[in-house]
Amino acid sequence: MAFSGSQAPYLSPAVPFSGTIQGGLQDGLQITVNGTVLSSSGTRRRVRGVQHEAERKLGA
């Protein structure tokens, strides 16, 4: 699905990256996040502002 007026992709951004999605996330649109975890002692990742299904059910 093509979205007219879509924003340009973020290519090779600085890490850690923080950016906005113009118009926000909407039904029928898609974001793609590519990356590599070089090392980590944790077991979870989180995209800020995104609430997962289990969190919605718990009212988190």
C-alpha cells in the first residue's frame, strides 16, 4: 500500500536513535526496524510508545 506524502526513511542514524513517525502509527501502514544486537545482558527490548498486547490487557 503506497502512502502519498510519506516521510523519507532514516538511513544509518546515530545510536541510540530517537525519531518521530509523521502522522503516527495507523492501521494499514507499516514500519520496519532493522538492526543487530551486538551484546546484551538483558532479555527484552522495547520500542518506546508501543504497548504490547499483554500490557494492554493488564492496563499497563
